[in-house]
Amino acid sequence: MNRLAGRNAVVTGAASGIGWEIARLFHAEGADVTLIDFNAESVRKRAAELGERALAQPADVTDEDQLAAGIEAAVAAFGPVHIGVNSAGVGALAPIAELAASEWRRIVEVCLTGVFLSIKHEARHMSEGGSIVNIASLNARQPAEGFAAYCAAKAGVEMLTKVAAMELGARGVRVNALAPGLVDTPLSKAFTGSPLRREFVANIPLGRIGEPADVAAAALFLASAESSWVTGDTLVVDGGQHTKRYPELIKHFRRGERGRRR
Ligand SMILES: NC(=O)c1ccc[n+]([C@@H]2O[C@H](COP(=O)([O-])OP(=O)(O)OC[C@H]3O[C@@H](n4cnc5c(N)ncnc54)[C@H](O)[C@@H]3O)[C@@H](O)[C@H]2O)c1
């Protein structure tokens, strides 16, 4: 289990959910891992859990100076970056008519601008053989009512991934994305911890919600030399969810609100 021995990996959003599982797996596969997250306490705890070859860098991915400093700290500790995984993300449910512009900006800033800044600063420290993996979402392709900002930002990540692959290919740096379906993490609790869960599962051919480990395994493939001729692509990891219907989120939550008011 040493598929990433001697590799230096930077993972954003590494304090929780998918990012944490990727940091854990890459570390177990021999990589030096720098965990970046704006939750300072959690990210320090996670790095301490991994022990040697792990570094915590509290930083907000929307703040270019903080992010650049976090990645520079990774270089100072472990040398040039080989792998960048960009997993920091947020979401919020509201129909467009009720979505505050500030909320739209917050989601686009973290989910899209944060990935742009991460690619920019990771690539700066990468050379031949480098690999960047952006965590997009099935919602990059499958629209969900009430998720305008998230869907638009994730669709942006998919296109950003292609442009970055074109620009960095000449340097031997690959850039790909993952599009997970619904995965059990703190971010998706409103869905997985509600009656909506059943509706999601009914629309997943493999009959279960995803685990962070499902996404981490795909990230390992894209980060490792096994995918050395793959770039500019998005790999859907969703148990087949894209083949079926997306649950009606707004209807479900409105029903819940009416129930609570009664
Ligand atoms: N859980 C799902 O169902 C699902 C499905 C598809 C895609 N995704 C994507 O996967 C990624 C990880 O999500 P998750 O489900 O693991 O969520 P999570 O909430 O468990 O983890 C997200 C992490 O990102 C960090 N973060 C948020 N904003 C940040 C910022 N500005 N700067 C630095 N760190 C920040 C949080 O502190 C948290 O530790 C996200 O990009 C999300 O959109 C999740």
C-alpha cells in the first residue's frame, strides 16, 4: 500500500468528509500530506491523528494570501508539490427568487473561486508528473431546484478543470475532476438525515448513498501514475445516480416547513 510513496500532496477542505478521507488514504499510501481548511481546530486535530508526514495549515481558500502561504508551508516542509486535491466546498438551499446575492457570492467564492486559487498556487510548485484533482459534483451536470449557486459553481469547476488541463499539459501536469453523487458527510446531513434519504436511494441504481471512501478511491486513481494519460476529464462517482431522477428538494423542504408550522 505505497502507491504515493515520496509524493507531496496538498488537500483543501481536509478537516471533514471527503477531503479528510482523501488526506487519510493518501497518507496511508505513503504521501506527505498538507491539510488545508478554515476550521483551524479540526484541521490541527486531523493532522495530529495522522502523525508524521502530515502538516495542518488553517487557511480560507477564498483568501489568496492565506492559501498561498498554506501551500508554501507545504513546500517548505515536504518539497515541490506533486498532488493537489481541491475539496473545500459549501452549499445552501434556496430558490433563486429567495437567494440573497451575498449567499450566491459566498457559495461561488468557495466552490469555484477557491478551486481557481488552489489550482493557481498548487501548479506554481508542480512539475512533470503533477496531478490536480478538483472535487466538483454530480450537480455540475444534474440540476437541482434550490441549488442554483452550487450547481452553477460546480459546472464552472468542470470547465475550469478542462482549461487548466490545456494550460498545464505542456508542463506534464494533469488536471481532472470528480463528480460525486450524494455522499454521507456533514455537508449532506440535511438530505441524508431526513426522509429525502429514501428518495435519493431509490434513484441510485447501486442502492446506497456513497461513502467518502468511494470518492477517495477514485481520487487515488486520478492522483497516481495509474491515470498518467488522463487529463481534462471528470469522473462521475455516484452509484449510477446520474441515470435516474434527482429528488425534488424544494417540494420536500417546503412540506417539512408546513408540517412544523402546524
Ligand atoms: N457530500 C456530498 O454529498 C457531496 C456530493 C458531491 C460533491 N461534494 C463536494 O465534496 C467536497 C467536500 O464536501 P464534504 O461533503 O466532504 O463536506 P464537509 O462539510 O464534510 O467538508 C468540507 C470542508 O471544507 C471546509 N471549508 C469550507 N469552506 C472553506 C473555505 N472557505 N476555506 C477552507 N476550507 C473550507 C470545511 O471546513 C470542511 O472541513 C465539496 O466541494 C462538496 O461540494 C459533496
